[in-house]
Amino acid sequence: MPLGRVLRIDGNLVQLGTPAGVISAQHSETHIEAGDLVRFEAGRILERVAKNRSSLALDQQDWWRLQQVLPNLKERQRIIHSIRLWFLEQGFLEIDSPTLAYSPGLEIHLSAMETEVAGQKRYLITSPEYHMKRMLCAGAEKIFYLGRAYRDDERGSQHLPEFTMLEWYRSGAEVSDIQDDVKAIVALATGQEDRQWHSISVASALSRWAPQQTSGTEPVEHDIIRQLVEYVEPKLEQMGAVFLTEYPAELASLARIKPENPA
């Protein structure tokens, strides 16, 4: 018979946290309390198996916290599985990039985490870009990476220093091809296939929403990034699904400069 943790008691109705999710069950036991481990069947509690003896507050106990995030973990699993399957069906090769690298990278706005291996300095990758582009140069045509990446000094409501990154490349493809990929992936993740997409260049966005004067106290590329974060990103959120295109040359990193507009 299945087991569950008592999450909430409302009269003779109890909410149970189970491996399958939160369910409701009836009970007639007066001694059952939140946190107790019970055995149930057919929507009815049969007996208490173990009393909750933890001195921690309910919302600080691991089993309780797991029940709160379990639906999100299951949805995350669905999204990752769907994305991986989509790329494989499109003929992509999944690659597993090393997470330790000799170089921290060239992006000045990214802070790599430093470590040491056998007395030699190494860095956790901020993205798999370097390894993937070596594969492109060797002849790989369609590759993707879905794994961990690390960036120091990035912590907040939207960022953690360690995170899951999706990165992919189509050799010889146009920007529009990559945008079509993004549309398909977002539709898979959200279940919304009729989403309206917009496009705006970095120059247009800065001209429209950011102050025209720069700080004058930091490099141009730092100033652009700061203005994008402070002024442009909140406006993009209001637009819904949007492509921010044509980044300036200062932020090109390893991307190809646009021949007709090298700035």
C-alpha cells in the first residue's frame, strides 16, 4: 500500500504528499498531525506509520520542500526531454562539452569560476561555445549541448552561478533558421504554438528606451550591457516573445561581424 506525508488537515479531509503528487484523502484518526507518515488506499487513510518528530518548522523539512517543488521538477523533466528529442529528430548530434577549460573565455562581461587541477589553473566553462566551435571547424554541421554551465557574480531572482544551458549550431545556416529553431523550442516548452513574435535591433532598442548619454566612466561595451539590462530588458518583457538582433561589434565576441553593417 502506498505511503504519503500529511501536508494539511481540514476536518476529516487530508492533503497528502506522495511520489505521484499531492492528493486528498479522508481520515477518521484524531491523532494524525501535519508531517506524519501514513498509509492510504482508495482515497482513505488506513493508519499512521510514523509520527513527524522533526524539530524543524514544517516548511524547513526536506520532505515538505520536495512536495512543493515536485511539480516543477516533473515539468522540467518534460521540457528537457522534449527539447532533446526535437533536436535528435532534426538530425542534430548531441555533444558533451568538458566543463573544465584552460581559458576563461574572451567575453569581458562574464566572470569564470577558477579552480585548480594537479597544481594547474583551470576554469569552469561559462558556455560550451569554444569546444563546439572547434567541432564546427572540424566539419560538424548540426550539434547541440544541453548541460551545465557556470558564471560567477550572477545571482538573483533570474540567475544562479550554476545553471543548465542549451546551445546549438547549424553550419551555414541563416539567422532566420536559428530563429525558427527558437520558435519551435519555446512552443515545446510552453505548449503555445500560436505565439506572436517580434524583432528589434539593439540599436533601435537603445535609441527607444535608454538614455542617449553614456556614463563616461566605463568601457563602451560595459555601458551597452548595463543599458540593455537596466532599460531594454524590462521593455522587452512587456512585448512578449521578441528577438533582440544586430548586436554591436563591441559585443560580437566569437560571432561573425555583419559585412553590410560592421558596426
